[in-house]
Amino acid sequence: MDFFEVIEKRFSVRGYIDRAVEQEKLDRILEAGRLAPTACNLQAFRILVIPTEKYAERLKEIYSGSFFSKAPLVLGVYADYDACWVRGDGKNYAYVDAAIVMDHIILAAAAQGLGTCWIGAFDSHAARDFAGLGPQWEPVAFTPLGYTERTPREKQRKNLDDLVRYM
């Protein structure tokens, strides 16, 4: 798929089949995350690869949606707030950097025929405890990763005229 086909075909998957993700595909997805741009190239993030079979009960503490642990893997992106670039007005870029990483992961997965669903409505305390990375590591986003059992529905998107302002 070319890039524009990937972004048009990607959708939030809430149903997965029982099929393992090939290591080669996972490696490519993780590499896409590694290559994501971060402010000042500080790369203050970690990607957790969580096998759902092993951690199904713990994952329910993080996010209770039934589909979350149905995929063979869940990926979590964490940001180190102490190590991220901070803008002159005090804005820490940890969330921005981690969001870019997750976006690269999700698009790389879609390019390889895998489904994902960006999860931001999780229990941050449970996610922090699960990772055991330390207090400076903020969980930013999670996604199940696997082969989808569902076909995409039509996306509702605003028109460009509603979203873009030329100066």
C-alpha cells in the first residue's frame, strides 16, 4: 500500500481473530516507532510489547474494553517527562513525542494488514504500576495489535474547509 492508501484504509479495530502477529511484522512496526521524530531527537519514550495471553487479567485493570485483550498483543507507549524537551513557555513535549510514536506504530500496522485501536481512556495508575518503569514514565497511549475480524465502516470526517485556514 502507498502512504495515502494506508491512512485512508486505517480504522479503529474492536474485534480481533485468534492469529499470532508474525515477528517480522512486529519488528517493522517497532522500527517505525523507533524512527518517529521527537523534539530535539531526545527519544524519551518506551514501547511495551505485552502478550495478552500472559497478561489478560492485568490488562483488564488498565482498560476494561472486552476487545482490548482479544488481540494477541497490546502495545503501550510511555514518555519520560524528566527527559523530554521543554518549550520556553514550560510546555513539556512528552505527550506530543509519544503520540507521534504511537501514530507511526498504528500506520505501520495498517500498512501490513494489521488492526489497531488507539486507547487513551485507560487507568493511568494501573498502567504505571504494570510497567514498573519509575515515576517519571507517563503512560500515554495503548493499542491492541492483531488481525481484524471486522471490516471498516465509513469514516465521518469534516471537510477540509472546516479544518484548514490559509493565512
